[in-house]
Amino acid sequence: MTVVISDSFTKALSRLSGDEQKQIKITTFDIQTNPENPGLSLHRVDRARDPNFWTARVSRDIRIVLHKKDGSTLLAWVGHHDDAYAWAERRRVEAHPKTGAAQIVELRERVEDVVIQRYVEEAVKKPPIFARESDEKLLSWGVPEDWLETVRTATEDTVLDIAGHLPSEASEALLCAAVGEPPVVRLVEQGSDPYAHPDAQRRFRVLDGENELEAALEAPWDDWAVFLHPAQQEFVDRDFNGPARVIGSAGTGKTVVAIHRAVRLARENEEARVLVATFNENLAKDLRQKIKRLTRGRRDIDERIDVATVEEVAKRLGIARLGDMSIASEQEVEAQIGRAIEQTGCTIDRGFLQEEWRLIVDAWNVTDAETYQDLPRLGRKIRMAQGRRDEAWQVFGKVREWLSSTNKLTVSGLLYELSQNMASPPYDNIVIDEAQDISVPELRLIAAIAGNKPNGLFFAGDIGQRIFRSPFPWKAAGVDIRGRSRSLKVNYRTSHQIRSKSDLLLPSRLLEADGGEDRRLGVTSVFHGPKPALQRFDEIEAETKAANQWVKELVNEGLAKNEIAVLVRDHSLSERAAAVTADLAGVDWYIMHEAKGREFRAVAIIGCEADVIPSESRLALASDERALEEIYDTERHLLYVAATRARDHLWISGVGEVSEFLEDLIS
């Protein structure tokens, strides 16, 4: 007897109370042990169109909906008695006649009335999008047979409503086609196991033993741990002869791919040491928790996966391989640049020299004037004449002398030293999350550790979320991903309304420093919600009062306070953020950079004025056009990151003259 769990079951489970979940989990273990156990009090759902729906009794009021057919028992849904029967009566489980994938299909009649009624009184009817598509094509997209005519009525206004009631692959295909992108078609041999189809595996999981069931129920709201989209699964399972990368906009599951791949590599090679790294300790902490959840019951795997920042790894290796060392802080180096300017009488702007040190001299480990004269200035768009380089090197040379005389290394210098000393690499595989913010020396180090191994390096990132580091061509640092990079296009975290509005902050094509590009068209969200609230106020007090009221209304609607966040550009706006949350204990506020990697049901971004974002203080430090352009880009990216922390509800506001970025969203 095969037991299968569906994402509709885990989602329904997450909406119930903690005590109810405990009771349900006990019953599910009984079902897995013996699906025919008389103690389950099985009852057929007589009024269901699908005769294979049954319910199992959990308690006086809670029922698990099961689908029992051909030796398989599917955990389909769970809830209160009447809700459970109503859910089963409105659905059927079947293998799609064209694709062969197992699907839970909602009965068309009930949904069609709602969709048509909503738009029947429109003065001007918009043309249907799929009116000319053949049955064959719509079926190949996974559309159930009895939904074909309803799909053909879909307009620009109704396509989201209709797609939201279809199986996920059909919904995704319709939304892709609606924005001009070709849907992905996945057909398998008829007669194949319907639960083994790639599209079925994004919503069904065949359970192999008690450990898998326990993992699936441990945190049922985290479907990423159990169900993967076929595009995600491909990059988890695929083997590469060289460095590979998955990219995608916010919410498309890049981190999910990264951690599943790390676990897969550790599971397949019992001797492998795997590093999962990112740039920020808070993000590393979150990755550790996710990996522990994914490896629950497999301590042997968990112990061989190291999770850390690249800098932390470098400092550990430095102590072990280089002995005593002293790291010069950024503040110390900047102070030395200032002293060197005074000593040499250099006329070049100090801010420019600090950027030149960070992006060129330190990043590429330039140690002498000759190398500096000949080095292509990768990542910088301003040319420097030979005389200007000579003048700049007088400053940089003194900084190098100071580092040598004090026996100090910069962090970049440490990374470079280690990359030259990798006779016995500490890791077999390295997975980098948030790879868009990796630095030149960090990339060189991990390339030295695992760059030449099959499956050695894997990156997950989004250049649209690059907010900490400047771009540079990866190939120049020893990593070539050409032909081994792919985009994810399905957004799981943010609603269609929030995603489409946030996308306006970025161009549809983002160019990379090595000439590659990220085409951001064709991304679809798997759910939709209310439109983002975009507000302009005359007074700070008015903004505070309105944002506070918005949060209170969400709490009254049932959102937990820890699912709501208030974000501001930086700590200069901390008093305004605190005023919004003053009487809302449990609702926290963060600066935008701190929100990276977090997720909330609702986000309010306040204080988006013209002198706040882009940051006026950052703009004042721009030493050239390249630096100014870089600041504008990263500030846009920062607001994009902040906005896409929201799943269902988004508020963005400013007072007086608002940011040009907010103007772009309002217009």
C-alpha cells in the first residue's frame, strides 16, 4: 500500500491550531502504518463526484480527506467536519488524459459562475486571450478537459481568477501564455505512474517511511521542503562538469534549489564535505535552520554540510593554514588612505581613491605600480590616464607599505593568500546563495577550492537584488558559467499584484558585467491578492496614523503580528518606524538591508522621500559617473528587495516630495 501526501493537505494543516495539528499528525502515522485500520472510522464521501474520496476521523470535529484508489492512499485535505466534506464534494483526483500527471481538479461549475458573475456587467468586454487555442494545445498545458471552454473565455481581467482554480502546471502555462511567453510542456508515456510525473511532484510526495512523513509534517507551511517545481528539481538533480548557476527574481525559489542541491550532494557521496555559503550571518543562520529541517533524521548528512559566510570560512582557514595573522579593518585602511593623501599631496578625490582601492587594488590583489598600470579596470567605467594612475599609486603604495610593516592583511588579502594555498581543499562541493553579492576575492577562493571538480561550484542569485557589492566579470576571477546558467520563472512568495508592481522598479533586461543578461520577462506568480497601497502624504503625522491604521486592519483580519513588518531606508528613520508600531506590540520594524532574506505576509515601507531613497548621503559621496550610476542601481535594487519581502499585502509611502522610484510606481 502506497501513501502519498499532497500540498493541499499540508496547506490545510498549517491553518489549524497547534493542538489540532498534533492530533492530526498522530492519525496520519496510523494511516501510514495501516490505511485500512478500523480505528480510523473511514467513511465514503457519498455526495462527492469522485467515488474514491473517504474521510478518516481525527477527533469529534476534525476529518482527514483521503483518496483511495489502485492501492494508493492520498492524504488530500484536512479540516473541520463540514469543511472537509464540502472540499471533497467539489473536487476529483485523476491522471490528466494528455500529460499523465496526477491532478486534484476543482469542479468547473462552481467556479465558472463566480468568474462570469464578477464581470458580466462590464460596459466594455475585453477580448478572450485563448479563444483560438486548440483543445490539443490547452490539454498539453495540463488544462483539465472540462475546463477547456472556461479557459477560452479568459480575458485580461479574468485570467487570474480562472488560473487560480486550475492545477499548478495549467495555471502557470496560462499566465505564461498571457504575457507572451511559451509555456513549458511536459508529456510522459501513457500508463506511467501519475505521481511520478514532474508536474505531479510539485504537489504530491510518495512517502517512504516514517521519517519522510515526519519531515513533511514538521512545518507544513514550508512546502519547499517537500514539493519542488520541475524546473527546481532539474537543477537539484542535474550534474555539471563545471560551475553552474540558477538565477531568478525574488520569490522564485533559488534558495530552495541551493539547499536541496547541497543535501543531495551530501547524501549521494558519504565522504563529501559540502559548504553552503552566503555573505551575511543572518542569512547563514536561516540556511542552517532550513538544512536541519531538510535533513531531519539524517544526522550523518547534516554533519557534513557546513553553513557559513565566505569570510567566516576564510578566517577559520587562515588560522589553520597561515598561523598568526592580523586583519586590517576597513576603517583602518581608509584612515591610511587619508594619511597617504596628506603625505604625497595627491590631488585625486579621497572618495574616488577609497572606491579604487576597494574595487580594483584590494579586490584584485594589486601589489605594485607596474601591475596597476597594466590592469584592466574591471567593474569601473571611468578610464584613468597613465599620469593619474601614477599619482594614485603613490597613495596605494604607502597603504601597501603600511600593511607589510604592520604584518596585517585585509580580508581580501587573506582570501587571496588562501586561494594560492589550496593543496588540500577543505570541501568537495560549494553552494553559494545570494551569489549576486559575492566579491572578487571570495569568488577566487571558492574557485580555488572546488572550481575544477564536477559539481564543485553551484550559485543561486538575482542581480536585481544586488545591494552590497559592485558587479564584475566572473570569468576574470576564474569562474566561467557560460552554458550552465538557467532562470527560474515561477514566483511562490509574492502575489501577482505585488510582483508585477515591484518589477516596475527594474528593467526587463539586466546586463551582467561579463556581457550576459538576465531576461526578467515571463515570470508568473502562483497566487494573487490585493493591489499594493501607494501613498503620498503632506505631513509625517498623517503618514504615521494611516500606516498604523493599515496594520491594525490587517491584524483585525487575522494576520499574526509577527507576519507584519515595517521597513525604512536606514536608522535615521527609526523614530518614524517606531511611531507606526508604538501601540502594536509584536509588529517589528527593520531597515531595508536587514530585511534581506526575510518573508512577511504584509510589509509597510514608509519614509520613501526624494532625499531618502536614493540616499542623499550616498549620492554626495559619488566620485564619478560610474559611482553615481552604481548608487542609483543599488538603491533601486534595495527598494525592490524591500517590496518583495511581502507575500500578500504591500504599503509604500512618502511625505512631501516623494522618491522618484515611488513616482515610477504611482504613475
